[in-house]
Amino acid sequence: MASETVRRIETTATNVHKTILKQNKPSLRFPMRSLSNVKYDPKRGHFEMRGRHKVRTLTVSTVKTFAQTLRMMALSKELVEHEDIATKREAYYVSKNWEEARFLEQPESDAVMDDVEALFEVNREQLGFVPEEKGGEVSGKLVIVDRDSETKKPLRIDCTKFGSGAYSIPISVEHLKFETDARFILVIETAGMFQRLVKHKYWKSANCVLVSMGGVPTRACRRFIRRLADARQIPVYVFVDGDPYGISNIYRTLKVGSGNAAHLNEYFCVPQARYLGITPQDIVDYKLPTHPLKDVDVKRATDAIKNDPFFQHHKEWVRAVEQLLKMGVRAEQQALAKWGLNYVIEKYLPEKLAHPQRFLP
Amino acid sequence: MASETVRRIETTATNVHKTILKQNKPSLRFPMRSLSNVKYDPKRGHFEMRGRHKVRTLTVSTVKTFAQTLRMMALSKELVEHEDIATKREAYYVSKNWEEARFLEQPESDAVMDDVEALFEVNREQLGFVPEEKGGEVSGKLVIVDRDSETKKPLRIDCTKFGSGAYSIPISVEHLKFETDARFILVIETAGMFQRLVKHKYWKSANCVLVSMGGVPTRACRRFIRRLADARQIPVYVFVDGDPYGISNIYRTLKVGSGNAAHLNEYFCVPQARYLGITPQDIVDYKLPTHPLKDVDVKRATDAIKNDPFFQHHKEWVRAVEQLLKMGVRAEQQALAKWGLNYVIEKYLPEKLAHPQRFLP
């Protein structure tokens, strides 16, 4: 994998070099990164690019960006070869030593990094670039196999042995391997609900892996769930608040990705994800305490069924979102506590998990 | 500890009950929770309350809040006795079954919980109430001793064995024990810098424990550092961005607490914390790339030296903040990457750690 990335960087750089030696103008070809270049393919399960490209040719006006792109490629090659990493911000600061090619502001260097990522059609992590922020905790029936960075020996991390704590997902997860016989992965929106399920060892009775997203999942968290689900062929059930934010922002992003980073969804989406709850029908069936939908909720829900290719493709989702809009209310996953703090463990989850075929797609 | 909390709840409730039986009006006495009731005692090392109280007597107009306070005390007693936990939001939803005493909005229930917390002069976690959000990762020379919630047997968690991952601090840390011979705890602002130090096993060469705050530390993260530092008598060095936010919001909050939760600072502050960097002088000495101070930075820095009892008490801090204001710039911890991605490991940290007595207080 690493050597493949290095090979592709070298090929591209060699082509540029040869073109220059022939006294021709070198160029680089990037996929367009915009919403208009996106389609939803339910078979592949994520937003995909429609295939439009832009070409950057070396001219007087592009010379600085062109040089910066080559410098960024060189930095990536160095990172991959030395098994090191750099955050977007670090890469920006490294450029301060590139003299004329240095970036003045971080958004410039981020854009060039996005270009390089799209150019090689890999995700940033494979180029040695990692996001600033972490996120995602794991507990339950899973052994993660990492390796010692010095000795290169495997390190087996048993996620049943963390007590009230948890395993914190690293910024880059490409190198991790997994051992598990869990029946499913339960992905949870809030840290509070995760802590309850950990505290009562829910993963043991349900034979599952618990993952806490803590809101909208980070790239590392999405990639971790995807790699684990792929590697072990286990279903992914998502337990979020029953509101437009939980449905449209958190669940949709986890499952199919997002519009403005479509060249990455192939790596970061989790097409096997299914929506366990809270559903609009759960609010009725479980007589949950609710809050009225705010204007922003109504707008988000309306946008989802009007403009979002994912929801539009699934009639069940259109019906569910319409039901929520008609009811005019939302319910948080903690609302189950009305019936007792551990009602979620004793009643709600077992009842739902008895019929996974009923989960929203 | 748990039985002590239950005993105090029972004593208070019994007094209320006895007063009612005598046909008198019962009352509860709470410390005032406001900035005007705060002082800084450098010997004790945290903001403290000045001792003003408010008394809530049972009358027609206070009857609902009075009943809610007693209900909240009963919920706490139940949680502690069953070793269970409830988030603030869950406690709010539990009240939906309290009929006339139910809360209409969560801020009401949060306020009553804060009252109960202040009433017993313990932190919320000791009452079984836990915050919504998690935060804080640990890696390095530390064994955390938790216990299995079923078997009650000790669980030893070795923080040198996580590879690129880390230990995620649970929402409540009161029950944890620690084994370590580390020389110091290095507390880091950004997840990116933490990941670099973990990746290169900095904790091994420096013989330390690494803790990532990921911005302003959560209650659990602050309490974890405090308990670890107290239990093992190890110094705490804080490595944050060289800007008013890193100094005044992150470092100050970690070390002495905050004004609007002064009744908690006794538990959540880390008085032994010292400021490793980035200092204003580091910006000069290490020729770091900078950004100009924004208006909000200038306001924050000016507030710190004009109004904050902690900074006012320490002349070194007043001088440092004045120097930053005069320079008119700020520098992030990643700015060290200008001199190479691992300059921080090879040069900056060893040079600073050679003279801990020079760290800002």
C-alpha cells in the first residue's frame, strides 16, 4: 500500500520532469471537487464523482501553485517512506521553509493537499497527511491488532478490558487489523449513552462492538467502522437521536458520505450501515418525551427529501421524514430514560434488535 | 466515599422530614454560585467561594423547586446505592415521571442538580451524575487500575500497549487507581501534536505520561490529571498554543478552575500544573512563524491581566502576557514544524525540560 503510493507519486513526478526536459509545458489533471460533480449509486453505496476534471498546466500565472503541488507531493513521499505523519497544519508550517513556494495562509495549503489527494485518488491518510482532530471510542467484543512503531511487533488490544474507559481511535487507522466474533457493531451518537452501555457491559450480553461517535463522526471514526465492518463482514447498526440532525447529518454522513468531499466517500462511507433508531415511529410506540421541531430542523428535513439523492432514492426514508415533519417533534436517545435509566438496555435495544430487517436503510 | 454521600443525603432529608412533622417550614441552605463569591488563594491553588449562602425555605412559591430538589436528592441516592450513573439529560427525562414535580426544560433540572451538588459540597460525579461529553486521551508510562463492573475484580490497563491508539478517559474517574514511575505528565492541547508524540513513542524516551486535552479540557479530563498527579506526586507540564486562548482559557482553567463553577474547582483544578510552552519568549527564541493577534485575542489577554485574580497574582504571567500584547502576534504549537516535523521531539521539548524551574507558574 505504502510503496504503491510512493510509486504513483514517482510516476507523476517523473512525467512532469520529462515533459520539462523536452521543453514542453507540464500539466496535472485533478477531478473536480464540487456538489455538481456528484451522483448517488445505491449499488456502490456512496456519493461518487461524475468524472469531470480540471487540468492545471504550468504557466506564469500557475507557477506558484504548480510548485506548491510538487512540493506537497514530495512531502507526502517523504512521510510515507519514513512512516511518519503530518497534520494539515503541520504541512502548512513545513512550507514556511519552501522560500518562494511557501503558503501564506493555511487554507491555501489545505486546498493543494486536497488536490494532491484527488490527483492520486487515495485518501489523505494514505499520503501520510492526517486530520487535526481525533474522535471515536470503542468498547466491547473486539481485539484490535496494531503494531509497535519501534519493534514492528504486533500489539493486540482487547476492547473488553478497558473497564469504564475505552479505546480511543487513532487519527490514522489504515494499518489496524481486527479479530472479533461480534454479531454487529452498534454505533452510538452520544457519549452519555455510550457510557451507559459500557458501564452495564451491554456489549457482553448482546455480543457486539460499541462505537461512540460523539456527534458527527470524524474521518478516522468513519474509516475505522468501515474497515472493521468490511474486514469481518459484520452489520453496522446506528443509534442516534430521532431528529433531522441525527438522521440527515450524522447517519447520512456516516453511511454515504458528504457532497463536498465526494472523492473521499469511497473510503469514508459505511454503506452497510442501517438505522436502528430513534425512528419517528419509535416516538409513537414508546411514548417518548419530545421537543418541538425548530425552524432549522424543518429546513434540514425538507432539504433531505427535496434535494438529497440518498433520501430521495429510499422511499422508506421519504415516508419517515415526512412522518417526523407531520408530527412536528423530535426525540433524543436519552428520552428513553423516562421509563427508567436502563430501559434502553432491558427493553428498547432487545426489541429493536429482534427485527433488524425493519431498520430504515 | 459512596456511603458517605448516601449518609449526607439521608441526614439532610431526615432533617427536612422532622421539621415538617413539627409543622414548621423546612429549608435548605446553598452556597451562592457566582463570580462575586470567588477568591484566589495561591496556597490552596484554586478559585474558592467566599462563603455567601442562599436559603431556600418551603413556601407556596418555592414548593415546586423544593420538591424537585428533594426528588433529585432521592435520584442521586438511588444512583449511588446501585453504582449507576445518569447524565444531566437523562436526569431531566427521568423527571418526566415525577408528575407535578417534572421539569419542563432541561436548564431547570440542570440548575437543581447544581444546587444539590453545591448543597453537599461534592462534585456531581460523586452524586452519580455525569457530564454528557467525554474527552481526554492517555498514552505512555502508566497503568490505570479500573475494575470489572460485574466481577468487581481489578482490571490493569497498560497505557504503553496501545500502539497508535490511546486510552479514552471515562466520564467518571473517581474509582480509578494508578501505577507509574513516570517523571512527569505532559498535557497537550491538540490531538495532532499528541498523535505525533504517541507515534514516535516520546513517552518512552522522556519517561512520561501523555494526556491529550483536545482543546479546553472536559471535567473528566481535568479530574483525571488531578487525581493522577495527587496519587503519584508527579509534576504536570502543560504544552499549549502560545496565544491568549491557550494561556487564559485552556491553561488557566486546567490549573485553577473557572469563576462560574467555583464550588467545583477544589476537585477539578490541577494546582501543580506548570506552563511549559509555547511562551511569548519561545516565539522569539525559536523564530516561530506567527499570526497577528485578533481583536478577540487582545481583549482576552487584556482581561487576563486586568480582571483575572490568577494572572494578577503572578507577576511573571503579567509580564509574559504584556510581552505577547506588545509583540502583537501568536504562535501555535505546530509552528515548530517549520524546523522539521520532529524538531519538537528532538530539540524543543528536551531543551525546555532541562529547566522546569523556568516554566511559567
